[in-house]
Amino acid sequence: MIVKETLSDQIYFELRKAILSREIPLGSKIVNRQLQERFNVSSSPIRDAVNRLYQDELISKVTNAGATVIELEYQTASEINEIIKYIGMTGVEISFEKGNRDFIVKDLKELIKLQRKEIDNDLYYNYDYDFHKTFIDNSNNRYLKKLYKQYHALNELLVRSFHSDWRFDLRKSSFETHIKIVEAYENGHLDEALDLTKNHYDIADDMFRQVFEKKENAIISIDE
């Protein structure tokens, strides 16, 4: 039973975590009455939590009885990755022009150390998020921050859903690219930092494409 004051927040974060971890599978139904029984609450905080998940676009459809978790296909994955890519690149550029570069580089290097320490487990992804968020935060652009926050949940769902078969290789490649981005940024090479950031996300898009092609081929083989 949840006893904290902000019931809708508690329920939202628990459901969000369950969706991102795939404990609640993609495409599955969320039934309000079952959630009320699970959390021992009225319908109001359930509706509030579900509406927040809908705003995060982790929920694709909301009805009076419940909701449906988003389903992912390659086009959706590619479009989400593309949005995050250009938000990230914009953060790099604006922070380079308007931020305190020495301060930013110091924070990035600390995150690089944490990434190196956690490269063998999924905590790495938390520091990956913080790495890119550092540029966004130091852009001092509240609308860019809002966009990044809005699409981060979808991006995290992609990463945690489809990186499993490639996990260590992708983390290693990502980590090495992060080091190069920091070096270029610190040395005043903005164009190089932007190219590296773009390539970073293009590699992810290629991975998504291969994963979905593999799934489609597996389905075709079963049908045959």
C-alpha cells in the first residue's frame, strides 16, 4: 500500500519504471480497476498517473477503463532517435556558444569516470543520459530542456528494449564516442563535436534497424 502524500506521483513512477523495464510488456492493456486494487487507491490518482504516461507517449491510447502501452516498430524507433539526436546536437551547439565551457567539460569528465566504472552493467545508461543532459542543461534554453525531458522516456524505452543483444559492444562504442566528444568540445572544435554526436545516434539507428529486421526475419521463418 502506498502511504505517501503524492499518490499519483508514486503510481506514475512505479508504472513508468515497469513499462521501461518491460515488466509491463509493450502493447499490453492497463486496466484501471486492477491498478486501484494493486495500489489500494481511488480512481483519481490512477487517472492522473495514466495521463502523465500518455503525455510521455509511453501510453498510446486512454479509455475510461484503462490504457494501452505503446508498441514499437522501426519507423517509430527511428523517428524518436532522430528527435533526440537533433535535440542533443542543439544542446552541444548552444552550450558551446553560451555556456561556461570549462565548467561543462569538468562535469563531462566526471561522468566519463562514472561511465567507465559502470560500463559492465545497466547503470551505465543513467550516466549516458546525464552526459547528454549536461549539454542541454547548460544551453540555458528552457524549451530545449522541456523537449529533452519529454522525449527521454521514449528514448530510454528504446535503449532498454532493444540494446540487450548488443549491450556491452554498444556501451563500449558509446563510451569511446563520449570521450572523443569531450576532447573536441574542450579543444574548441564544435563541428567535430557535432559530427561525433550525430554519428553517435546514427549508430543507434542502424542498431534499431538491424534488430527489427532480425525480428521480422524470425517471424517469416516461423510462418514458413
